[in-house]
Amino acid sequence: MTISLLPSQPALDPISSLKAITTTTSIPIVDHPVGQVEENVHELATIPALHTCTPLFFSRPLSERTGHNVWIKADAFQPSGSFKIRGIGRVCQLAYSKYGSRAHLVASSGGNAGLAAATAAKAMKLRCTVFTPSTTEVHVVQLLRDLGALVHHGGASWDDVDIKARELVDSEESAVYIHPFEGEELVDGHKGIVHEIRRQLNGLPDVISCSVGGGGLLRGIMRGISEVEDEVVEEKGKEAFLPPRLIATQDFGADAFSSSWNAGDDKQVVLDAITSKATSLGLKRCSSKVLIEARSYARYEKNLTTLVISDDISASACWQFKRDHQIMVELSCGAALTPVYFKDRILSNILGTSEGRKKDVVLIACGGSKVDQEMISSWESEYGTTGGTAPGMGRIQVDGVDF
């Protein structure tokens, strides 16, 4: 593990509803016939957003379990199978806007980001190349190929294959690099999830739990909350707005964000290796920007909590979620579900046990491709409702403290 200093950046102001509302965001699209330069193009068209507004539904079993109002934001129902299509879809639209049919989308991904890029490319009839590390599951590689992507499979980690992806982009004029979690346009794509929740819930919840890998989704959530704050403050004054408590969840062995967060204000931890099976969270280094913006979000009150759990805890939440809601999500998504499935050890420690009004708790069921019924069944038999019992299992850490 290594630690580096974060670059100095100005702090951002912190912060910014049961029906599904259709998203209609469109971006001007320029169709460039092969060989035609941009200056000669004058015909414009538009295409709809590549993601969909997903359901927010009330979970009766989880509400009864916790004593709070628990809501599921079901981004597992996105066209690519995960939330990734929100931000990556926006980046791909902009690539098409610039290069038209000549655009070549190039992604480095162990799964969900690549699937989002390939899904976008298929929808827009563009070429797509995805570089995947050797740890990527065979069925995920096949899904990418079925979507029409050219897949280069191999490399010890995402960091290794990302170098290859960038080299290809540098060698081809109309190739566009699709980063899995960085970029302002990508974050702008992700922020829409907050505006959907606000409309569906008729306001923001008290708590939002989401998984964190590189930090793109968390940045999008914070940016969306900040925009909501601006609207509320302008209309009703600052006292009328209370930011949601964010629970940023990871699995041990894929916890670059939490390790950096707990290391101190100006530290960025680089993991030696990814040892968790939640490989969609498996980045040795998170975004430096997510750390800066998260510290800004949390600076007034304790508005952000880091939660790190062992893989067996996430796996237990996954199979129970399938039992309760008939939705399969991968291990990385299961991390965001653990606060309610392990209420006594997690949610109660975060919110406290004092009497008061029920909280509105939203769980981002971000989806994922790395799951099937065989996995769900094995997690049920191995871990039950309490997690594993072997050394290293059953571990839960909140804000750097083990419970």
C-alpha cells in the first residue's frame, strides 16, 4: 500500500421521488460521413438519452426489518444492467456528436463500464473496443462480444489494460477514450439519479447508500444533491435544506476510497493488489476528485460515512435481496445493501437507536453483470443471514472502526 498527496483544489459547496419518470435528455448529434471534416457538416439530429429512469420502490420487508422507510433505486434495470450507462452513455453521446458515425468508442473495464460502452455503441451503431483484465469473467467477455464489441482480454489489473486502451486512442483520430469513473461529463450523467429520486420521493431522503469503486457514482450523487440544494435555498432559504447522510460502501480488498478517506485530509492510498471478489470495485486508486469533493460534502456535519465489509457480508445481502425482491445483483452492489440487512451492526451504529421519526433510506441497487443463480445459491448456503465464520469473515468497519 502506498500513500500520495492529493492535489490542492478549491472545496466545493456540499449538497445539492414512487413513480418512474421518463428521462428525455438529448444531445445534438452530428453525423459525419467517413472522410468528411467537421467544418463541412451542417446537418444536426438528436438522439434520446441512452439510460432510462429506473423505478424507486418501497421495500416492505426491509422497512419492517429496520423500522425505517427503505426504498430501492433499481438501477439494475438499466439497459446495460447497471448504473454505468448513465454517465458513460452521456460520454458516448458526446463522442457521436463530435465524430458522428466515425466515432470509435474505446473502454478499459473489468465488466460493467465496458458493457455500458458496448450497449451505447450498439444503440448508435458505432465501433467499440474494450480492454479487459484477465480476471474478467468469461461470461462477461462473451456479453461484450455479443454486443458487437472487439474485446482484448488479458492483463493483471484494470491499470494494466487501461494503458493499452489509451495507446489505441492516441493512434486513431476518431477514437474516444471512455473512462470507467473519471470525467466531468460522466459525473454529469450520473447526477441524474438524484433528480429522479427527488421527483419519485417528492424530496430527498435522509440517507443514501451506494457502492464506491473509483468514485464516479458518488461524485454524481454529491453533484446532484448540490444542485437540489441550490434550488431549495434560492426558493426557501438555507435553513430549509438538510443534506442526506451518504453511506459510501466497499468490500475489504477493494477499498481504495475508504482507505484514503480514513488516512487523512491530503492522503490518497494506492492498494498493492485487489484481493476482494467484488472486482467491479477493484481499483488500486480511487479518483482524487471524489476524495476532495467528499470531504467538502462532509465538512459541516458528519454527512458522509464510510462502510467497509468483508465479501461474505456483501454476499449474504445479495442472496437475501434476491429472496426479498426477486432481483439479482452482483457482489459489488451487495455492499450498498448491507446497512439494512445487518441493521444492528451497521445502520443502528450510523443513525443511532434513539426514538424519533422514521428515516427515508434509499439503497442504490446499482446492478452488475457478475452474478447468476448458481452464485446466489452458493452464497445462501455458505453465508446464510449472518455472514461467514472463517477468519477474516464477518468483518464490518464504519469510519475506520471495526464493529
